[in-house]
Amino acid sequence: MIPVCEPALDGREMEYVRECIETSWISSAGKFITLFEKKFSEYCGAPHGVACSSGTTAIHLALEALGIGPGDEVIIPDFTLIVSANMVILAGAKPVLVDVDARTWCIDPSKIEQKITPKTKAIMAVHMYGHPCHMDRINEIARRHNLYVIEDCAEAHGAEVNGVRVGALSDVACFSFYGNKILTTGEGGMCVCKDDEIARRMRLLCNQGFGEPRFVHQVVGYNYRLTNVQAAIGLAQTEMVSEKVQKKRWIGQKYNELLADWPYVTLPVEEPWAKNVYWMYGIVIKPDLGLTKDEVMTKLREKGVDTRSFFCPMSLQPAYKGNDHRFPDISGSYPVSVDLWNSGLYLPSGLPLTEEQINTVVEKLRELKQ
């Protein structure tokens, strides 16, 4: 079985983790946390990095640090992982859904302004499957309406918009280092930002609101800390980030070459203003193939190729069918998001993937239409 994704621990991870164990610095303090925050935020082009326990908690920290809460609305794409909506709800605010662009699969800037109300406080731009959102247009809309912008960069380490890396294109950017991400710490996340005060708030909230004197808390905080062991892995991964991004782009471009003449799927794009890092190589099945997405996934698995479905849109989530006033309004029409859910899947895209394995994946896919 060719797996859909595997991590690549090909740097100094073992050396750094061994140092944590030998020195007993295995919890939420230690030099690797500071080094990881510094090196990764520098790579993104932002002065501040706040490491935390996951990409999910990173989004929650960003929302809380920006003061977003009850009575507020946050615009998010309909086509995203449910984390985007859930964290807005956890902060006490309400997610407002916008359909995505049919080419990039990211939030469609042309549809954002029709969803802005006096309650809107932020736009969450989710960089989808490695392709960045059109941040220039999103930031221009945000400036005109005095809104915050939050980047969800979980799937796009190293992606760029007009030569600027994601993470430096918003008020706060949130990263995940889950096992299938371009950089991984197993579980883990980070917020990066340019503003000193926002960074201070996130650091405070991340660590139970501990201040001075200790055990006297001015805010309600959370235990969202990353361990020194995880940060040691993260530092080793960050030292190899250029090589990892280059490999991801090679994988994406290799698939593009091999599938360019196969008319039964829509391939991912790279817009002229963007650098796509192909976190996962996604394809959309066309009706002419004569098979549904689920049938394609089943047949490929029988042939030894693992795949994953695209995300289910927020507008189709059973969890949001209740009457909670914070839940997103799922009564609207989101045709692009729904089509991606119905017809989209991604092929094996892990960093250890070889050219031989890519050739095999494409061969098995092409066998579905003989």
C-alpha cells in the first residue's frame, strides 16, 4: 500500500530529542521551545512566534488575543476543516460561511463583502491544500471594513503570495505541525504575528494566564503549551524546511506532468501570484470518468493506493443542524464547496514519496478508464 502521507524525520530530530531526555527538559520549558519559535517565525517573516499544542489551539489563541467573542462574527470558507468553525464557536463568536474559488479552492474574495455585517470582526483565510488565498484582495477588503485577518496556514508552510510567505500576510497566522503536515512535531502548532501586544496576549493565554505574582491571574487562560521534546523535533524540521517545501513542489509538479493529458480529472492550479506547496495533491473527478469519488477511492485502495476525500463543507455538517445561535447559517448555497466534497480526493503526497511510487499511483489511476 502506498500511503497517502508519511512524515519525514530526516534531520537532527533524534539528536535534539536525546538532549531533552538526557537533560530532563521534557516539559513546557526549555531551550528548544525558544529556538523553534524564533527560527520558524523568522522563516515566515514575522518577529513573533508562540508555540502551542496544535493548529486548533493556535486558531483559538488568535481569536481570543484579537478580542473576538460573543456577539461577533468571523467570515470563514465553507470548504475547510471543521476546526475553523469550531474555534470561532469556542471563542463565543459566530462563523459566517463564504463559498470558495473554483480554481484555488480557497475562500472567494469576490463573495466576502456580501457577508460583512456590523458584527463582523475578522476574516479567516484558510490556505487550502498548499495553495494560498488571494491575500492582497482579502487584506484590501479587511482594511476598508476595519477587520482583522487571520491566516490558517496549517496546510501551506512555505507557500507564497507575490513573493511573500504565508504567515506574514495577516494580523495573526496559525500553523499546525500534525504528523501529516509539511513540518511536524507529531502534534503541535504555532501562532506568528508582527504585533508585540498581540504576541504578549497569546503567550499569556497559552500558559494558563500566569503572570506576576505567580498564581494571581488577571485573565482566564488555557494549557495550550508545547513541550520541549516536541519543539526539539520542530526545530530539526525547521532546519530542513527549504528541502521539504522543494520536495513537496516536486511531487506536485511530477503529478501535473503525468496527468496533464488525462481529461477525466481537474488538477490543482498555481496562480501567477502564488507559490503552491502542494501539501496534498488534490484532484477533482469529472463525470466523464464514469465513477464517483468513492468508487475511485475504493478501486485505488484495491490496487494498493491510499487516498483521502476532500473536506466536507460546513454547510453540510450534521453538527450544525441545531438551533444554537452561534452555529453558522447553513441554509445558503455553496455550490463550489459542495462539488469539491462530492468529487474531490487527494493522492499519496507524503515527503518520502519516490518517483517510482508516483508513477505507480498515476498508472493505477489511469487503469480506471481503459
